[in-house]
Amino acid sequence: MDNIEILSEEQQQELLEKYDTEANMRKLAGIMKWVIFFGLLAFSLFQLYTAIFGQFTAYLQRSIHLGFALTFVFLLFPSRKKGEKGKVPFYDYILAIAAAVTGIYWTINYERLVTSLGSISQMDFIVGLIVIVLVLEAARRSVGLPIAIIATLFLLYAFFGPYMPDFLAHRGQTLEQIVNLMFYSTDGILGTPISVSATYIFAFLLFGAFLVKTGVGEYFNDLAIAVAGKLIGGPAKVAIFSSALQGMISGSSVANVVTSGAYTIPLMKRLGYKKDFAGAVEAASSTGGQIMPPIMGAAAFLMVEFIGRGITYWDIAKAAAIPAVLYFAGIWIMTHFEAKRLGLRGLTDAEMPDRKMILKKLYLLIPIALIVVIMMFGVPVILSALYGILACIIVGIINKDVKFGVKEFIEALIDGARTALPVAAATACAGIIVGVVVKTGLGLSLANSLIDLAGGKLFLTLIFVMIASLILGMGAPTTANYVITSTIAAPAIITLLAPDVSQALVPITVLLSAHFFVFYFGIIADITPPVALAAFAASAISGGDPIKTGVHSAKLAIAAFIIPYMIVYSPSLLMIDVTIWQVVWVAFTAMMGMIAVGAGVIGYWYRSINLIERLIVIAAGLAMIYPESMSDMIGLIVFGIMFVIQLMTKNKGKKPNDTKLDTATN
């Protein structure tokens, strides 16, 4: 273990800044360092105050949250990726002051604005126009250019509606109407996305910051090694297990890659995995962290608000459980077969940490377990996050391996606020998109166009929605890509599954299926070439080729390309309105299907399998994955036959040492 070259904190930060726009912040000194310090502290204290004692009215809560976020985005994020990091240029001071002023504009003019019946003054118009520009620029700096471009195109679409092709045409909006919609209503920038950011998401980002400060983040790696280190191809399974745990508290695939991969990728390479494959395992696993309950990259909170209809956060987390297990099981299975194919070992006793000491610290997981349990019993989300933070503080005091006092408490508050800046900018920018879609009816127009293009066929419609979601999800963070895809792409699935049914009467299973479908494909854009940011970050650690790493990542995450279709065709996977036996049967056949598909993709089961055998087991796997009784039975029969053949011929063509290896690993 001593020979492993692990990336230093400085190298990890360089990678984050290169591949994750959200991490590309200035490092200020002098007076500005303290301005940022107290400003971010005030941001967190405001959010904590409203979480504990009750929120202000919608316009005030959201506009103050937005004002805080935009102000510090302009102070901390340079206008260019390689811009000056040690000082703030004069124009960013101007933008920060403008953001602060517009952030309190609603507070100053609240009574007049809420009684104006939708009419705005010339000054209101100017302020609203400035806010739109500030939001677009803040999103560009802190999140990336793609979301800013998409939002700008939507604004242009709102203005030039009458000149659009027939199927996209609408009566159009004047500039004043657009500004009114965007900043003086709750359908635009101050709409649902920023509302979720100003409440649930911020609370859980604080929870994540406290988890890191109390040593839970580091403990995930240790626990993963203790559980999976000695298994066949142990380092790869450590990466999978660790990334699944890290994903519960992180909202970034790239951050997961750099945090976990700095250790696991060098370890995988040392024990025999090729560098492209090693990077791919980490990238696929880290991306899967975004679909892992309970936090799911913060998209779960947005899903509650977007679906409505009495859906609770616990319903979303429960619905995500089986798909998430299947996703990680798929990666685990394929890395297992790859390790067997290459004859890779696990860690030796000498390389393993002290498992007893690690298991003695299981109490570090209490905050996460507490949140899951209390939300299961219906405790409100924000209150659950507050209880989780309190549990973190207690655990931090108990954990003697880390120092946790007043200084660390304040640092956690500041870290949480800093993490929230790009999320707030992204959700505000996404609000622009949602506002235009709601006002112009674009969602329904695009849904009908996709359905017409697919000839009304569900499978073809799903393929088109998948492609749209992958494209829209490229380069956008979890929260933003879910808002975009659920607004633009999900209506096509809902329209086809529930034709001629009003939104209020659409079955919950249909809504969940559609939203999970676009959510999954928006997420796995991070490992789908050509824009595969998580895979590119992993290749930078492994020294592999970015595109090859991306291709391997997509192959390992093949479950993520299959599961969304399973959800649509068999909503029982979401555990909504089903019996326990239905869930068990669907999960069992899907898991057997994953084993078969994994063996076919890797080309190894108990021995190397030829092309014909690979095609047969993949077909059997897909038959079991497809949620239909007859296909399940056919798939299981073929699977059983191939399994028996593998057992009977597993030593065929092997050298004596290969046979010993296979016996040992089984």
C-alpha cells in the first residue's frame, strides 16, 4: 500500500477546477477574505434561521437567497476559467453590488409589488432586466456555458414566438412581459427550482458539509475497503462501494471521481486493471452516486415539487432504491467478471486496514441512518436535515480522530454556503427555462412533436427522449439537468402513457416513471462521450485516454441505459401500489438479467465465452430484464442452461495454474 501514488489535495483541487466548473473559485486574501468569510456565514445563518423559525413569504425567501448567491458568485468565480484567482477585478465588484441591490429589491418594495396586480414600473422593468442578465452570467461562471446558452435560447423563443415554425409557434411575449414573468412572478427565476434551492437543497448541503467536517467522508473509503477489499478484484469493488456512499452526500459526479478516485484508481492500476478500465470503474460508480438515495444529487427534492400530487420525499427515495441497487449491481457484476478474466486478486491481509477498528466506528453513519429513518416516519424534510446536522455535531464530538469545535462548526457553515452558490445559480437559470415552457406551452408542443416523430410508438418515443435527455444533460449539474429534462422531455412520455388525461388525473406511477426516465439519462450524460466530464476527470487520474475511458464507463453503466426502460414498462420497480411479491419477482429477474448481460458484455463467466455464447446470454439477460412473465420464464430457462454449461466446461482449455486461480476465487 505504501507504493501507491495518491493524488495530493492540491492535485485533486486542480482536477476539480479543470473538469468541474463549480470548483473553479478564487482564493482571496486580505480584507476580501474576511468579507467572503462573514458574507457566507451570514448566508448560512439566514438559511438556518428560516429553517428553524419558519420561512418568509415566497418572494422574500427566494429573492434574498438569490441575492446572497449571485453576490458571492461574482466575488468568487472568475469570468474566465483561467482568470485571475487572487483578486477581484473592478467589474466584478460592480456586478456583486448590483446583485446585492437587486437581491433586496423585493424586500424594499414588497407591499407595492404584491398589490400592483401584475403591472410594473419603469424602475421595476430595469431591475428585472438586470436580474435576468446577472442570473445568466452567474450560471455561466459557476455552472458552465451550456445551461446559460439553453436559457438564452428559451428567452429568444419567448420573444420571437410568432416567427417560429408552425408546430413551435406561439403569440410571443413583449420584453416587458418577459421581465414581469421572470422576476415578478413565481413562474420564472423565483419559481419552483429556486424555491427548492432556498429550502431543502441548502439544508442538505449544510448537512453534507457537516458530514465532511465530522470525518464521515473519509470513513466511507475505510468502510469500503473493510467490506470489499479482499474480494476478487477488490480495489474496483472498493471504488464502487465507496462511490455509492459518497454519492449520498455529494451533488457532483466529478467531485465524487476526484475524492474517491484519488485513492482507488492508483490502487486498481497497481493490482492489474488497465488504466482506461480503472478510470471507467470510478467514473461509472461516481456518476451512480447521483441516483443513490437518500439525497440523489438534490434532484429528489425538485422531483417532489415538480410531481406534486401529495408525493413525499420518502416516496421518491423509496422509488429510487431498487433502480439504484440494480445500477451498482450491474457495475459490480461486470468488474467481477473482468477481474476473473484477468485473474486479479483482492487485497492481502497485510494490505488491509484494521477491520475491527473500522467497524467500531460504524456510529459515524448514525446521521445518515437517522435522516432515512425519521423521514420514513413522515418528519418534514427540512426538520430531518436539522436533526441530521445535530447528529453530525454529536458524532463529531465523539469521534476522537477529528477535531470538531466552534471553529469547525463555523467552517462547515461556510463550506455549505459556498457549495450552495452554483446550485442557486443553476436553479435560478433553470427557472427561466421553466417559465418560458409554462407560458408558451412549449413542453406540450415538443411532446407532441416527439410522439409524431415516433409514430405514436412508445419504444421509439423513449429512444428519442433518451437522446434528448443525454444532449440536454451534457455539461449541466444534477439539479439543472433534471429541471431541464423534466420540463422539456418528460411530457412526451406522460402524454403517451396517459393520453387525453388532465395533469391532475395522471396516475402517480406514470409521473414517476417519466421523471425517473429523464433523470437517469440526464445523469449518465456525465459518462457518455463526447461530453463525459466524470470520465474525463477519471482519465486525468489514471493517465488513460478520455474517450476510451468514457466508452468503458458507458459499457460498465449499461444498467443505467436499461433500467429507465424497465421503470416505464414495469413501474413495480418503483415500489408504488404493488405487493411485496411483485417487487421481489421483478427485482430477482432483473438481477439475474444483469448477471447474464454482464457476462456477455465482458466475455467471461466461469470461463471465457465465445461470440455466440455472448449473444445468447445477453439475449437471455434482456429477456429477464424485460418485465413480462413469458419473457422472464424464457430468459430464466436459457440462463439456467447456459449456467449449467459454464459449470460443466469451466476448466476447458485452462492451464493448471488457471484452474487453481478459478477454484480459489470461487
